[in-house]
Amino acid sequence: MSTAVEPITFELTKTPIPTSPVITRTQSTPVIKQSPMPTSTSSSQHVTLMAVGDIMLGRSIADLILNEGYQAPFAFTADTLSSADVTIGNLECPISNRGKAAQKNYLFRAPLAAAKSLSYAGFDILSLSNNHILDYGQEGLTDTITALESENIPVVGAGLDANQAYAPQFIEHNGLKLAFLSYVDVPTTDFDYLSWEAGDERPGIAWAHADRVQEGVQFAKEEADIVIVLLHNGYEFWQKVSDRQQEIAKLAIDSGASLVIGSHPHVLQRIEAYKDGLIAYSMGNFVFDNFLFPPNYSAILSVELSPEGVESYELIQVVVQLNGVPQIMPYTIKE
């Protein structure tokens, strides 16, 4: 078995899609099976985008940052993440030392030094639309935005009011203008996360109302070459994609998005070629402590973008150690 990391690249073809791609695992080597995808015209304007799942820098990860330095959470992955033109992820905790704890299970909070950790790892934009960013109230959210701004990392999917929370963020690279939007749509049976939605004068998150998603994507498409939508939805620890996940993700593609990247289930879910777009329903955990298989089995999604959309993608397989630190798996990936 090779010790080199050789991610498999999936080129787009004109062959119809018989089934959705499935990620499976054998007892020895992880295996990725991929269905063909539609083709697009090549272009000199290319951007390599890397995306990861949930990043939670609290609990034992916070201790690691404070005791071993801000580089520690990304010690084994920063070089890979930084090699992309644009790197994105979902920040699953506030960065703050203030705020009142919400009356809910599982409260996460990262130290102020965590912002430097994310900068070191090479993140260019972070989604805050999730069910933990307001664990310590509006103060925790505003501190997070301020801390990331100090490291020149813009955020999407949350803000000081509804206009900021629902607004797209734009990044231009190699002559290609990318627009990013992010929305949350998690179950509200145990806690009323919908109460965290941003208002006219209320800090909060962007909720995945169908009309908001459609209008947001259509507006962003008028301003950018490529629209990327990040969705925080689905059911925790379900490897099966829910009907609601499919509904919102496909609505985003139908409205003009080229790429949809999901998080929240804590496990990898399937990747699907839909019309002219690509949907990664859940990228699982990336930095998250106290999980064993399957939540500790993850990946980095690397996507080649052109003005026509998604040209190809790779999955770089990752294992998340018990202390929450991700490490690229020393296996060859085979078709």
C-alpha cells in the first residue's frame, strides 16, 4: 500500500448520471465510487477551491491552542489547505470570552487566539450560519466577527443585522469572481434555533427560507461568475441525505448556484451531480474532538472552478483524531 496521498480526480463528462456518487469504506483502504458528471467548456480562468466541514475550536481544542500554540489544530493540514486559491469551512463555535450561555445542550466557545489558528490554516472565508455560533449570545457572535476581521477573514451567513447575515461575500481570483452565501436549516425540536435568525436591528444567522435562498442566489449570480452556497442542515449522524437537504440544495442549483456544500450531520454524506451543479450534502467534521468512526472519518473537497462552473473535483481523505485534530490519511485512494 502506498504511503503517498493520491486523491482521485473526477473529470466532468457528457455521460448521463445513472446514480449519485457514494462514499464507502472497506476494512483496509477507503474507497470512493463516482458516477459521471456533465461536462463544461474549459477556460483559462480557473480557481481551485477547498472546502471542509465543521470546525469546532472549543473544549479540548481550546486547551490545545492555549497550551501548544495556535498552529496546533491545523498542524497536519495547513499546508494542504493553504495550497488552494480559496479555502472555506463552517466555524461551529463563537470566538469570544464574553456572553451569556444559551439554555441548550452542548455549548461551544473558542479562545480569542483561535482566529489566528484559522488564519494560519489558510481560510479565506468562513460560514457562521449554524446552531452554535450564538451559544454565547449576540456578544459571542459580534466578538467572532471582530476577531476574524482582525485576521482578514470575511464571514458569511451571520451578521449584525439581517442585511449582513443574508448578504453574499465576494472573492475574485484569476479573473473569476466567486459569490458565497450561507444558510442554516436545522431541527428546532430541542431548541428554537429559528429565534436566532437575524432581524432588522438584531444580530443573528441567515435561515434557509426557500424564498431567501432563491432570491439570494439569483442576486449573487447577477454580480458574480460562480455562486457557492453553504448549507448547515440535515440530521446529526445520519449518513442518509434527508428530503429537506435535497430540496434546499437543488433549489440553490436551480436558482443559479454551481456548488453547494453542506455541514451539520457530523458524518460524510454523498456527493451528487445535479444539472450543471455539484452538491456535497455533508462534509462531516473537520476539527472536532471526542468522536470515533464514522464521525472522525472526513475529507477535504477540492474543486476546480471555471466561468462555466465546476470542472472537476477531488476528495482528500482525512481522519480526525480523538483530540479533534485532523490528519490526512496515508492511503492511496482507488476507483
